[in-house]
Amino acid sequence: MKTFIKKPAFALCLLVVATLVRAEPGIVPVQVQVAPGKDWTNYPTRTLAALPAAVTSQTDLGLDQYGGLLAHKEKATGFFYPTKIGDRWWLIDPDGDRFLHKGVVAVTQMGGPGGRAAFKEKFGSDSNWVARTSGLLHAQGFNGLGAWSDTERLRQASQPLVYTRIWDFMSSYGQKRGGTYQQSGHVGYPKDCIFVFDPQFEQFCDSYARQLAKGKDDPWLLGHFSDNEMPFKRNAIINYLQLPDNDPGHQAALAWLQARHGLAATVKDITEQDKKDFLALVTDRYYGIVSRAIKKYDPNHLFLGSRFHGEELNYPEVIKSAGAYVDVLAVNYYRTWTPSQEKLAMWSQESGRPILITEWYVKGEDSGLSNNSGAGWIVKSQHDRGLFYQNFTLGLLESKVCVGWHWFKYSDNDPSEPNTDPSNRDSNKGIVTFRYEPYATLLEAMKPLNERVYLLADYFDRTASQAAR
């Protein structure tokens, strides 16, 4: 059955929408495609122009060597740590200054014949790449490096960037054990079951974590990611019971279920509360084992977690269990145009920790790439990518629980390089092309936001305080 809308009524709807957009200066519509082939839809997008000129006419002044704000001194420990001041979470840098981490993921040289040829032509040497790449990031107001960055080289820059490290505890154990496989963007596990019940996993983590001791005294290191985007599924207990009978995960799940419902218990006896409680146990076991290993060999730096992504971000039991061990909760935040204040608040409240957004991006149709791979949505242009950056980061700063973000990523995917995982084949994700050419229009929108994060945090705090009164 077709539905018809009378033209006068439809025209009135359009007029109302147009009036609403005009009524809010700085709120602009951006056309967005959530996947290739889908319809283009206008998304309201908040930009810096929506804020008072008293805020946007200035830039952050009085910054220390790390990019922290000198105006408010806290206790200096020589390393980074989180603290809540009033109702806002902050990182405190090694000098005792309030700090927000603005980083880029995978800042590294490109592989493949084309990437190596472009590197030789544009930079000629590692030292030139380090100097010019660090300079590019600093010039755009970034102060950090996300996961998978070439930290060994970039740490040698005359003006370093605050960096993070990712170690892949579980996936490295899985590679040794067997049973893992490549999925789009992350490692896959049998039946989505990580190996937390293997008796060898804890000893592996202790041995594997010894390599962290090398950087334990470096003040420029923010902290450690243990893994990336592992499965924490609500049906975990059912999945573990589907493993072979001799698998330690199957045996642990069966013993747990029988302890609750008797020796005759089967899958039919599993309740929704059982699912939540067993998933909390899996999360607690993983985070407990890994965090103890990390802190044993590097007690100075932050444990940032395993970079949550997907359905587990809706499960308070997962967030709460992780919060007992992490210093900051890392979240790869996709499939949303504007951050949900409710979700951000839930993640922080349940974990008792601040939030670090460790992946997010949008792809530009004008890049010439097909943009089929990856989780990011698609917009028409690099200008629109920049507007998305402003909209998203303004929401993060407004939340008061976010202590930074890492844009994914430094360079576009190189379609001529097939030896990458399926999520990184043909898409516009970078601040530079896959031949090291910066996206000037994108960076022109990132820079003014990055250069005002402390002013913006102060503005949102004052605005919230006035509204409360």
C-alpha cells in the first residue's frame, strides 16, 4: 500500500526543518552515507561557529612540553595519571598539568612498493620522516600517537609526542596456542571465546609482559593497550559450552553452570542473569590476569584496556568488570555521528574511570578511493570530514568524562597493498593520502578545534554550571 503526502504539508515540513537549521548558527547539515550504496541523509553537525566568539577567537596558551595546561598545577609524579576535579575527568601529565590527549592512530611508514617509493621520493630518510611527520602533527594541534604507531622512531623527534603502545596479549597467546583467525579489523576466536580459562594463559602473560619494562621510566609514554576489539558477547556462556568437551573454556563454563543449577544443568537452564554474570566473570578474569602482568613490569604507566568495540559497549557488567582494573577505559567508537552523552556517562559511571576514544573516523567521497572497507561512514568531501571532526570532539569535550581521542588514522589505505586485514583495503581514513600528501581541507578544520580544547572544556563547564543554577 502506497502512502501519499500532500504537497502543501510536505512543503511545510521542509520549511520547518529549514527554519530550525537557520535558528541555530553553526549547526549545519552534512550529507552522510552509512554504507556504500545506501541513501544519503542529512545529519545536523555542530561546528566551532556554534560557540561564542569569546571562545573561538582565542587559542589555548601557556602549554607545557607535553601539551598540558600550565594554569592549574596538580601533583606531579613524573608520569601520567587520571583524576577527577570537580565533575570533570582529566589526565595529569608528568609535570603536574591538566592534559587532554589528541592523537592519531597508526602513525607509521607505509608498506608495499608504492609506499616505499613515495617515502623515498618525499622524505629520503627516516630522520626526515620523523621530523616532518612530528612537525605536521604538532602544527595541527595534535599532541599524541595512538596504537600501532612507529613509536621507536617518533620518540626520537626533537619535540616528541605523547605515545601509547598496544601489545596484543590475548591474540599473541592465541597465535602460539592455535585457533585464532583474521576478521575484519581484529582477531577472531573460536565461537567468539577468548582463552581466559586456559591454565597456560596467566603464565604466558607474565612472561610476555617482561618486554614492557624497557619503557617503564619514559615520561612520554601515556600507557598500554592490552589487545584490540576482543569479543565480549552476552551469550558467552552458551558459546563456551559449544567448544569441544576437552577445551578448558568448555569445562569452566560447564562447572560454573552446574554450580548454579545442579549437576544435571544444561543450556536450557541458562537465565538472562546467568548470561550477564558469566560474561562479567570472563571480563574480570581477562582484565585481572593482564593488568597484573602489566603493572608487575611497568607500574608507572596507565593500563588503558583492550579497546572495547561493538555490543559489549551496551553491557554494564562488562564495563564495570573492566573498570576494576583499568586506569582509563579505551573505546573504539563507530556508527554514530554525534557521541551519545548517555553512553559516555554510562561507560564512566559503571567503570568509575575516564574515557579515551581510541578509534573513530569518516571517509570522504572526493578522495578517489572506493571506500568499501572499514566501519567509518562516508561524506561528500574533506571539508565535511573536518566538520564531522569538530562535531564529534565537541560532544566528547561536553561530556566531561572524555580525556582524549585518537583519530583513525595517519594515512589512507593503499589499494595496491593487499597484505592488510579486510578493514584496511581501499578507504579514505587518513590525514594524509597513501602517498603522504596531507589533506589540507580536513586539517584546516581539525587544527582550530585542537588548539582550543582547554578553552572549550572550560566553556562547557561554565555553561553546565550556569544551567544547573
